[in-house]
Amino acid sequence: MQPSDLVRLRHMLEASREAAAFACGNDRDSLKGDRVLMLAAVRCIEIIGEAASKISPELRLEYPQIRWADIVGMRNRLIHAYFDIDTDLVCDTLIDDLPRLIRDLEAIVPAEGGNGT
């Protein structure tokens, strides 16, 4: 694995964990009703997508279970349509998609201080 890929995978994992923590204990209505929480979650999703966009094609092919194009596409949508964000889609991402992404990334990224760091 290229060192730059490892750095970006770690950025994705960290931002995914942060965003998932925002959703923890909150239902869709409370997420959608808290503007600060929603903005923080959107920012984390943007970071995830930006990091994913920089992952090498070789690594993307090695881990096809990660929906790279969807992740990058969501980032692009959030960045470029910033006043037309679908909060239901953001909630779906937080509640439904991020737990799976976190599991997938944890299986790829070595633990801090372990081999490969």
C-alpha cells in the first residue's frame, strides 16, 4: 500500500468515526433539527469524500467493497450544491452507510503504532 493511501484511509476512518459519533443517540428528526450537528456531519462527509478521491486506482481495485465513486460523488454534491443539501440523504449516510464504511476501513487500516505505520 502506498504511504499516501494509508494516510488518506486514516483520514477517512477518523472522519467516519467522528460523523458516526454525531449520529449516536440521535434520531433523524433530532439530527435534521440541529443545524450545528448537521453542518458538522456534512463537513466530516466532505472530508471522507475528499480523501477517497485521492486514493490510488490500484487500492480502489483492491477494495471494491468500498463504494469509492459514491463517496466521492456525495462529497462533490455537498461541496457544489451547498445550499441544496438533502438532509435525509445525509441522515441515511450517517445512520446506514457509515457503520459499514467504518468496518471496511478498520479491516484495511493497520492499528496506530502497529506494522505498516
